[in-house]
Amino acid sequence: MGYFITFEGVEGCGKTTQIKLLSEHLSGRGISTTLTREPGGCPIADKIRSILLDAENRALSPLAELMLYAAARAQHVTEVIAPALTAGKIVLCDRFCDATLAYQSFGRGIDRDVIDTLNRQACQGMVPNLTVLVDCDPRIGLERARRRIEASSGPREERFELEALAFHQRVRDGYRSLADAEPDRFVIIDGSDTIEAIFTAISTQVLTRIPEALRAVC
Ligand code: TMP
């Protein structure tokens, strides 16, 4: 079995920049990784992503939203994550099942048991070995995310950026309580620092945790 690392955090926390830097850094050391993301990561899940993030779909009900995330995950785990981990690879995934707890349970208020059940089915036993939580004040994160959306020429993936600040605050608090409940799996990184400082903190943590055997064979 390989090694599974997930990145989590509120909008604009910088995790997507950091996961790419980490992938490049590991590859520079001869350690190859499978870099992927949720929602998405494979063609069918990417189609579900465009429904989920389209700002025109504001009428999407919380339960329909939850089930679309679960559907995208089931496909992504089947097509990408499970095969890569079974082949002994290091998988870096930008968001995974903790995002569903933070956004759909803490954020939207859906019963946690329902989400745990769906996550268990969709994850098919693939549990992250390490989760990097890039913790950031949502006011700072949302400002960064809005600047990124304005500068982008692609589809406007902003359904969540349009949510109230209080929603993003619940998501942040949710992530922190998930991290507190599983201190061995989570590492909390201060996302208000510079890109370079955040990267140093993350790469140090990751390199000490990746099993020696995987560093050698990848
Ligand atoms: P991204 O901005 O990191 O690409 O994530 C897309 C959005 O989807 C982000 O606003 C968080 C949200 N999301 C959920 O609400 N639940 C989930 O399970 C996942 C994976 C993401």
C-alpha cells in the first residue's frame, strides 16, 4: 500500500499552491506522486464538479449537494486513488472526506452520521495517512479567492465564495475540531504566513512522515 496525503482548508487558504509545490519538490528528490483533487480528479467527477461549483446552481439543495460530492468521490476513488495506493504510490489529494464534514456538516448542518456513512462507502477503505490543514482566517482567504476568480479566464467556480462569512467561519471551526479529534493524522499549518514559510513547514512535516521504503522505491 502507498501513502495517502490530503490537503484541507477554507477558500483561499493557499493549499492548492502548496500541494503543487510539494509535488514538484518531491519529484525533484526522485519521489514521484499522483497529484489529484476533489471534487474532480477524473472525467466523470470533473463533470460533477462543474455542477457543484457553478454559481448559477444556487438552488442546489444541501442533500443533493452532499450526494453529488459523494458520487464524485466514489468515482474518483475507484478510478484514481485506490489503484494508485494499491500500486504503492504516494497520493497527494487537494481535499477529501474531511471537506465533506467541514462544509456539509459543520457548514450546512447536515447530520454527521449521514455524512460518515456516505464517506465510508465512497472512500472504500482509503483513509488519509496524513492530512495537512492549512488554517486561515476566512476573511483573508475569501479576499484571496475572489481576486483569483476575477483574474481567471476559466469557468467561474464561485458557488461557495458567494456564501456568507459566517458559513466559512463554521467551516474553519469545523476543520479545527476535526484536527483536534485526530492529532496523529492532522498537521495544522498557519496559512497566514508567506508562501515560502508555509512550504518549509509542510515539506518538513511530510518528509519526516513518508515511510522510508516509499521514499526509496518511488
Ligand atoms: P476547491 O476550491 O478546493 O477546488 O474546492 C471546491 C469547493 O468544494 C470548495 O468550496 C469546498 C467545496 N467542497 C465541499 O463543500 N465538500 C466536499 O466534500 C469537497 C471535496 C469540497
